[in-house]
Amino acid sequence: MPVTRGAFSVVALVVWSQTQAAALPSATEVVARYADALGGAAALHRHTSATMRGTVEAGNKSLLFTYYAAAPYLRLEKTTLPDGKGDVLNGFDGEIAWNVDPRSGTQISAGDERESAKRDADFYYPLDELTWFKSMEVVSVEVYEGHRCYHLHGINNWGKWNDHFYATDTGLLAGYEFEAQLSDGPRTVHEIFSDYRRIDGVMVPMKQTVRVKAKSGDGWTVLETINYAAVTFNDVDPKVFAPPQEVVDLAAKKHRIG
């Protein structure tokens, strides 16, 4: 039976699509290349804690920012408010995900938010990444924030989409894309990692930029930028991660009520 021009075009498109898909690496390969680009598993495992100090720029304010992390799931962020108004603290002590803000009080996260906090506290996340996802696949090569990247589409273990972008040339993480509910409504978020520097055998992004866009299709707006001035490893006292007393009291109260 003769093949019409239209039928040939469809067949050609299918073959081309299959060829393109076959040319893409697997998510496992991309993530493994990322870990190698950072320095490799041995270099990452040499470190069991880290301190990152810098500033967070939000609007017209520049605030001191310190990030502490330790294996396996310990994390504390401290942002110092101006005019002696205290510190905003966000932490995960291995069990409790908590927040203390002098302006709004104390909160403890549960459910998906708690799982998200534990994932963010995973000290060896580059090596554990795929364990946090129900599915992760390389869907395309595209430009993300000025970098040609492998686009990995992921559905995390609590059912939310969270996409990752890795530079095709260096293998390093360029950023994440996901949806978040902010104070002014739902937003698409780009969390961008840049200015990588090798410190004690590991590549570290010295700049993190958060850009947001409304679902209506408005342009991207910079929400905040963190610039790190110093990064050190294996220097964190575990006591740093102990929640403040008000968090302990609130957790006990919630347990009694529950």
C-alpha cells in the first residue's frame, strides 16, 4: 500500500522522538554524574557537618545568615533580624521540624512539611536523591536560567512534583523548579545554585537565588538571594541542633493533645 506524505511525516516524527528519548541519559546516570562533579562519594563522606555563613538579600534588606548541617538529618538556619529584633530560626533535629520567629511565634511542622524538612536536612542528599522520589526521569535538554541542562521531572514520596536541572557541561546542579504556597498565593519557584567553589574537596554553590512567578504567567521576580562568604566542614557542635525550650514545650503539648 502506498504511503502518503502525511503518513510518512507521522512515522518520521515517531522515529525522531524515539531516537531523541534514547539519546537522553537516565536519571540515575545524571544524578551519579552530579555526585561525581561535586567531588565523589568518598569526598562527600569525609565530611559529617558543615557551617555556611553569609547574607540573605530580600527586598532592600541584607541580613546575616548562618546555615548549620550535620549527618544524617540535622539542620539549622539562623537569620538575624535588624535593630536587635532577634533571630529567625528554622531547624530539624532528626525528629522535629520547627520554626521560631520573634514576630510570629513558634511553629512545628507535620505531614508533608515535616517530610520536606527532613529531605532538606539530608546531609548526603546528592547521594540519596533518588530515594526521596517515587519517580524521576530525564524529559529533555533545555535552557534553565541561562544554562543548557538535563531536565529531570520528579514526583517526590509525598506526591508533589519537583524538577531538577543539571548542567550538561559540568554535571552540576543548576536549580530546582516546584510549586509553593506563599503568603500572596501559589507560585512557581526557581531555586538557583551558582558560583560553585571547591572547598575541602567538595564543590559548593556560594550563591542561591530564589525566583518566583505567579501562575498567571507574570515575569519572574527575585524573592531572595543568599551569598555565602565562608564555608567550613566538620566543625559543628551537635548541641547547635537542639530545639529551643519553646519548641520542646509546644511539641510536648501537641503530643498530649494528639
